[in-house]
Amino acid sequence: MGKPQINVVTLVVTYNRKALLEECLNALLEQSLAVDKLIVVDNDSTDGTNQLFGSGNRFDYPVIDYIKLPENSGGAGGFYEGIKYATENYQYEWLWLMDDDTIVYRDTLKSFNNALGSFEADARQDVSFLASTVFGPENEPMNVPVLDARRSANGYPDWYFNLADGLVKIESATFVSLLINGDAIQKIGYPCKDYFIWGDDTEYTQRLTKYYGPAYLVGPAKVLHKRFNTKRLLLIEEENENRIPMYYYLYRNALINYREYGSGLDFIKNIISIIQTIFAIGFKPGIKFRLKKIKVIFKGMFAYFFRRYDYEGFKNRMSVK
């Protein structure tokens, strides 16, 4: 028997945010355009998240598949396992993925569907992914994607060609409400699970636009991102000492991404920016946890330069296994 044919598979990755997950799932189940299949990947939560699922529990619905991983593999590992599960178990056209703190509006999926309808059939098949416009709790901008400023045949970028349809051509985005072409996933593989956190979405979306086709920000497809800190990630401003070790992944993964997808000049600029950050942390007044922050930057840089990561896995990331 073949895999079930599904138009849109929705994927949510969660870890120890039970209340937010409930809000996220309720919003997904109330979409004006019904969700066909909803996969929840639980990164081994310890807050009772598993009690929301299964027979007789709050989200005991046939449309929901609940997967509890044996350990916390980070956002990167969660999305890797979720996309792998969806691909191995369902024949789908589009995969809609998001974090558990993403709250969609009633017409978010419908807006994505309308955007796809604005393309001719051949052009629609070439689209690698669509991204939501993301706002914080105070309507502040969040998770803003990178415009596709690459030059077209006549030397000018063409990111504004589809503005009349509420679409802007982009190069990369975050995993906060993306609708990804199933054929693109078959071609370019799964996210890099070794990234653990931060930078995995940038790498994956750059891989999509580089090796499959164009991507677009969809103006009407809005979502609310209920992240507790709505500011950009900046180590110099980090005040939570427990979060500092995680910045190892930020610096290591950014270096991998700049080397793989940027120019040589982009890579050098990133190195210069890192050095400037080290000096700023070292000498700017009022910085907390100076030594710990500087150490984590060097740890991330050494991991990149001495290949202390899954280098072979990264080289073979295009394979669907």
C-alpha cells in the first residue's frame, strides 16, 4: 500500500512549552482552510506535554500524529526528525512548519493558498517555499527574512515583481511559519540536525533558494511569534547566564553558512564582525559575564575551523535518507 496522499502536512516542534503549544495547536485546528495532517514533534519535554495527546486527552484527534523523541535534539534535530517522518509516511504537496510559540491567524493557511494561486502552474511548481510575515506581541517586526537581492539577467534584482500579489522575493527565512514545496524537500534533503539551534533555518532556506527555486514572503499570511525576548540575538546584550553556552552554535553555524552560501568577502566581513564583538565585550562598560561570553565565541570559531561538527553529514545534507 502506498503512502497517504495529503495536500498540506503541518509540522510543529515543541520543547517544554505546554501552554504555548496548546495555543499554537488550537489556532491551527481553527484554520478557515482545514489542516490535512498535523505532526507534533516533542523534543523530550519534561513538563507534561505528552499528557495532551493519546486516547481521551485534549488533542486526541485522528488528524494529529504525536512523536516524542528520546532526547532533546534542539530545534534543528526536531525539524529534521519531523520532516523525515512526514516524508517517510505521507505523500504531500506542501509542508507547513513552525515552532510551538508560533500562533497563526485564522486565514494564514488560506493566504498561503491564495498566494500559490497567483502563480501559473509551472511557476508555482518552481516555488521552493513561502514565508509568513511575523509580528511580536506588541506588533513589533520579528524574524524578518532576507530579501533576494541577487541580480537578474539585466543586472537588477527583481524582488519586487510580485508586489501586486502581496509577495516579495526572499533568499532566506526562519522556521516561523514556512510553507515548503514537497518536491523541493525530495531534492535538497532535510535540515542539518547537528546545528542543534540557530542557523539551521538560515542554512536550509538558503539551500532551498540556491538549489531548487525562488521563495516569497507573503504579506497577508501573518503569524504572531510569542517569543519572550523579541529582540535580535546579540551575545553582548545577553543577561541570562544560562543561555550563554548556546551561543556556541550561533557562531559556529553562522561561519558554516557564510562559507557555504556567501562570497569570500562576506566570510571575511563576518570574521571582522566577530572580532569587533570580542573587543566590545572585553572593553565596553557594563557588560555582564565578559569572560564566559568571549570563551563561547572562541569555542564556536574553533569548532568551525577545526571541523568539530558533523562535517561529513553537512557535505551530504542533500541526500534524503
